[in-house]
Amino acid sequence: MTILQRNSLAQLGHTLQDFSTLDRQRQYKSAVPFVHVPIELIAQWDNHARMVREVAWFAILFSADELEAIASFDALVNDAWLKMGPQLPDVPEILEDARWIQLSRDAGALARRLASSLSTVTGN
């Protein structure tokens, strides 16, 4: 695995950790108060999903089942964006939204599904 692949995979793992953990979202907001955390997480995810679709050296890091799980989560994120869009509340208000809570759970499920691939860079 190249350094670029390792770094890209590690960043995907960090994004999923932030996306899937409401406490990490609070910490993120506290550390960088001027950032709209939900929109930032969606933007980060969008970049990872685009890379999986368009960049062969990134997509080959995942099994067919993992690619399917990534595509499914991407569809959920896109659907959430269409429904909530730019009016998406920021942290802490968003943390009370049932749709956001479910999307965070879905991110956690994807992180667990990708655990084997992600462990190649985290050592877990």
C-alpha cells in the first residue's frame, strides 16, 4: 500500500469516526467553532465517496461488499442532504434531530463494515 493510499484510508476512517460519534461532533465544534460541523462532515464524506467512484487506486482497497456498503451509505447521505439541505442546523442543535442521529448510526455501521480495511492503517 502506498503512503497516499494509507493516508486516504486513514482520513476516511477519521471522517467516519467523527460522523458516527455525537460526542466527537461536539468536540469538533468546540475545537473549531466557526465550522458548520454537519456540512463539513457531509463535504468530507462526499470527497471520500467521489474518490471511491473515480480513483482506481483508492477503490481497489475495498472488497465488492465494502464498495456496496459505501455506495449505500453515500445514497443515505445524499438523501439526507436533499431533505435537510443548507438549512441543516449546526452542532449542538443537529444532535437532537432524529434524521441526523440515524445518519450518524449509519456511519457507525459503515465504519464497522469497513473495520478490516481500516485496520490496515490504524492497527486495530
